[in-house]
Amino acid sequence: MKLINWIFVAFGVAGLIGVRVFEDRLFYDPFLDFFHAENKSILPKFEWIPLIFGHLFRFILNLFFSLVVVHFLFKNKKWTVQAAALIVIVFALTFPVYLYCVTTNFNIGLLFSFFIRRFVIQPLALLLIVPLFYYRKSLFEKKGR
């Protein structure tokens, strides 16, 4: 792979790391401290609209940087579009579940809510997509020989 591709992959990974490192300054998310606290019996006060838009903004940033990684790893526009679709589907499935967890004060379970939240705020789908696409690429290369 060309050096320029690796530079863009590194940019995408650095962007994802930056989203994580600066999460407390970039996004409105009162549950950051809640899930890190020892005592989880007191839910923080929050506002719905900033919470929803904060998560949407974070999702958009994670999506952008994830797609940069996928595109420059595989250099295949169709696969980049497929990765975008998969990431959007994962978010579309988990975000309403997370909002339901918040609405019910996490009565469905803190551990379940914690992991659903992870799929909402972290680019976990990327960790599944990259190995999947590498496997797919190896199948295409074997067929081509």
C-alpha cells in the first residue's frame, strides 16, 4: 500500500482517538462521569436535546473518521459505502435502545445499558468491519488466482 494511504489511515485513527480523548470537551454527555463513578445509584440531571445532538455529533465524527480508515485501507468506494451503511444501521439500532435505557433510568440493567452506550458512542462497528473486509479481500484474491 502506498505511503499516502497509510498517512490517511493514520489520520483516521488519530481522529477516532481524538474524539475519545476530547470527549468531555466536545460533547454534552452527563453519563460519562456516571458510568465511571463507583456509586451509580444517583442519575445525573440532563437535558434531552443537547444529549441527543451531542451523540449525533459524535456519531458523525466517528463515522467520518471510520470511513477514512476503511476507504484508505481498501481503496474500494463500494466497500466504503457498505461500511457506512453498516455503521449507520448499528447506530440506528442501538441509539433508540440507549435512549430507552436513559428514559427508564437504566432499569433494564446497568451493564446492558453500558454496553449499548458503547455501541452508540464508540466506533465498535469499525472493529468488526475491518477484519470482515480483509477476509473478503482475501477471498477475492484467491478467486482471482
